[in-house]
Amino acid sequence: MRPHSINSAGQNIPVVDVDVSVECSSGTYVRALARDIGKFLGVGGHLIALRRTRVGTFSINDAHTVEQLAENTTGNDVENPEDRSSFPLIGVNEATLRLFPVLRLNDRESMRFSHGQAPEREGAALSKLVATAGDGPLAVVSSDGTTVMGLVRIEDNRIRTLLVFEGH
């Protein structure tokens, strides 16, 4: 079925637009929330605009326009950091530390992890990691706490390596 025309019956129905700010977890359907609130109020509801102002730990203040990125990142060269522009991009370390809980390694573990070997934890130490990370990844951090080395996940009561960042 496809409508061929839609016309207003000329009724003068008052409309109320409401600006709403919603903080929600990942996976929340905001359009469905608007519909459900309207249904609860007995008036119907929908969105006329949607603006995401935060995702995880990243806020709108961390964002840049496409134009800003194009204008300010043309000089960024991974091989020649001295040629980089001064545009403030979030690096891998900062982004990872803002997104994931941390597992800090000692010097020996750091060396082993850099060669692909997963860190080992047992008993209370492993339980604490499970409580911290749930089923999500953990950021593996060097013994001095300054470098993110990769990501791990706890599966079947063992730490499993997901990713080792190059150069570690």
C-alpha cells in the first residue's frame, strides 16, 4: 500500500513541542521512548529532532565538525610527528583509557604481553577484574601506567588477549 495523497482535514489541533534531554545507556531507542511517553500521556508522540550530545565518556565538547577536521588534520603524519598540525585529536592512549577499565601490568608481564602472551590472574585478583570489566574488554597498561599496550577480555576464568598495539 502506498498513499497517493495526504490532506489535513482542516482541523485546528493545538500541537505542543517539548524539548527533552535524555541520559540513557547504549542501545536505548530514543524514538521508541518518545512514542511510549506519548502513549502514556494519551496524546501520541514522536521526535522532530534528535541530537546526541554524549557517547560513553565522549561529550559534544570533544567533537569537531567535518570542516574542522579537513582543515586542521592535513599535516598529520604518523611517520613524521614533527610535521603534525596542532589540532587536538584524541590519541589511542587517551581514548582507550576513557573507554575501558584498566589492568596494569608489572615489568615482566609487560614484556610477555608485548610478545602476545596474556597476563595471568587467579582467585581474588581475577574476581576483582571480572567485577570491574563484566564481559567487556580491559585496557592493558604498562607497569609505569603511561602506555596502553592492548586489550584483553576475561573468558572462562582466564584472561585472553584481544589486541596488542603495535610497537609494544
